[in-house]
Amino acid sequence: MSKRTLGYALLAASILLLMFILYYNSTLRHTPMIFSEQQMLSALWNDYKRRYLEPITYRTIDRQRGNVTTSEGQSYTMLRAAWLGDKDVFDGAWLWTQEHLGRPTDALFAWLFGQRADGSWGILHEENGSVSASDANVDIALALIFAYARWQEDAYLDSARAILADIWEYEVVTIGGVPYLAANNVEKRLDKREVVVNPSYLAPYAYRIFAEVDPDRPWMRLVDGSYALIERSMQEPLGGVEPAGLPPDWIEIDRVTGALRVPRSQELTTNYGFDAIRTPWRLALDWQWFGEERARDTLGKMSMLEDAWKRDGRILSVYARDGSPLEAYETPAAYGTAIGYFLVREPRLAEEIYRAKLLPLYNPDVNAWRTPLSYYDDNWAWFGIALYTNQLPNLAAGATFPSARGAPRTLLSGI
């Protein structure tokens, strides 16, 4: 071998060694090779069905909470099934929801089903399980509209319209001429001055679609009220605490003055935690589908998420109202939701988080999560990946909806 050839060989070996060292010390070492995002999301859906859906009935089981089922869980299953075109699961989950969570007095749904103290299974009345949760009602109605758009069965649309009528009747509270979505069906009629609201329940993208399907109610005013309330909840001091610009889990609205307050119940916090983390995702979806500038502007005020990522290289699961961390651990759900902020405001950092915190959760060798996730983490990691990879189409866009009065309406807005 000539000296020149030997030199080339040593140079090539050095380059390969350097590339290996750089790869070994980079986040790419932990990033699986994915053939397609759609394939990954479908594989994770199949894993979710095996892990969290009861065979035959398609009841969504929260195994970390004593095998209970929530209306929220059923809504997530129905949305995912609609997006992925899984009609069998959609119909099964919808049938179970009607039969076991349906309420006798309206078209809304009881929020909590599980095993009672006597061993029987049903609505957990002792935990106020018969109360409806407004976010689940909204998501179920949206899933039914998507199902109609995809499979053209009138029963889906009829059910969605019945739910929408009762959401407005029992869960939308008007204060100072502005409509707000209350947390449940009880708040509107309680004899108390405050109304409990969960800002993470607010879904402007859904209300835009509802306005097309149900033109008899002013859903676009609810879009406006929701944006105003989310921003106020992020910016106003609550309980004398200056905010860090993150939305709270819960707030109360004074029915008379419209002032925001800390909830009286000690169980309802103003932290950016389990509930509130969903707000960036919901706003990002309104931006992705409808290009809503208020979504971009409101997300821009959540820059504490960006500061935490740049400073610490991580986003923790719970932050106090003032931005101080309350827990020292990370969760997949926290990243699956926060990526909504980064996708809209800082796409380069969104890619960092996707590759460092979400994509490595998936193991392509077994077509499942590398480590099994909780019911909540599974859903929100999936929703986050799907949002980032643009795999959450507005199925209602371009669909024609027959009017309740007979004349068809076509939803033109949205992507």
C-alpha cells in the first residue's frame, strides 16, 4: 500500500470516527428511523386499542385510575378513530358512550363511569359522575361532525346537532353580553355568583365548525369570548399573584362584574398543569386550520415555555401561577401540548422538541411506545405528534351539511 493510499484510508477512518462521536453524543442517537409519520400514528393507534380499549365494547379504560372511563376518554377515542378512518371503533365507542354515559334529561354525557362500592359498574354518582364535562361534549360533537363528513350517515349529524343545542342551553353562560363555556352543566344554574371555567376546555376551532353546522346559535361569539377569556386568564393577577403568562387550570368568573377570581375549591388550582397544558395545542389547531391571528398572538404571550426550554432543555409537568416549577419531572403530555406553542411561534425549536422528546418515545421495532404510557400521556403525545406532522385534517372542510331546515350548507373555511 502506498503512503498516499494509506493516508487516504487514515483520513477516511478519522472522518468516520468523528461522525460516530458526533452522532453518539447527539439527540439523533435516540431518534428512531421512521418510514412515515402516518405509519407511526397508525401503529400507535393500534397499540392504544390493545392497551386501553375494552374488546368488543370499545370502552376507553383509564387503567391508572382504577379502570374508570371518562367522557373525555370516549371523546379522544372517537376523534382519533374519525381522523384515522376507523369506523368500527368509532361506532363501537359512540354506541357505548350513548348507552352508558347518556343522560336522561338532555343530549350531554355523564363524565365518570366505573366500579361502585357494591361491586357494580355504572355512573359514579358519589363522585358527581353524572355531571357533564363541557370539553368532552364539545369533542364528541366535533367527532360526530367529522364522522358525518367522512361516512355520510345522517345519524351522526343529527346527534351532533342535538348535543350542540344542549351545550348552548346548559353549558354556555352569558356574562356582560359575552358567551363563555362553563366547566359543566351545573354552573349555569347554580345559585352562586361565580361560574367555574376551565380555559383548556375552550376550543375555538370547533366552534367555527359548529357555526356552520348549527347556524341558529352564535358560535362565532363564543370564539371571540374564548380568546378574550384565555388572554385575560394568562395576563391578570389572580389571588394577588403576578402571572408568568401561562394559562391556568381553572378560574372563576364573577357573573355580575365579569372579574376573574381564584376558584374557591382547593382542588381547582391556577397552576399551569394537568388541564392547562392543553391550551397551547388547542390554539395551535385553530391557527393550523383557520390561520387565526389571535391564536398566534395569544401563544406569543406564553413565551415562558420557550424560556424554560432554552434555559433548562426541558419543560416540566406543572408550573405555579408565577412560573415557578412545582414538579421536577417531565411528561409526554406536557411536550405533546407545548409543541403547539413552538410550532406556531418557533418552528425550529418545535423540531428540536419533536426529535428530542416526542419521536424517541416511539419504538419502530415493535410499533408501539418504547415504554407504555398512561392513558392521558398516550393521547396527548399522539395528538402532539399528529399536530406537528400535520396529520390532523379538518375533515369538515369542504363538506356539505344539510340544513335542519332542508337547504344544504357547505363549510368552505379551514384547510
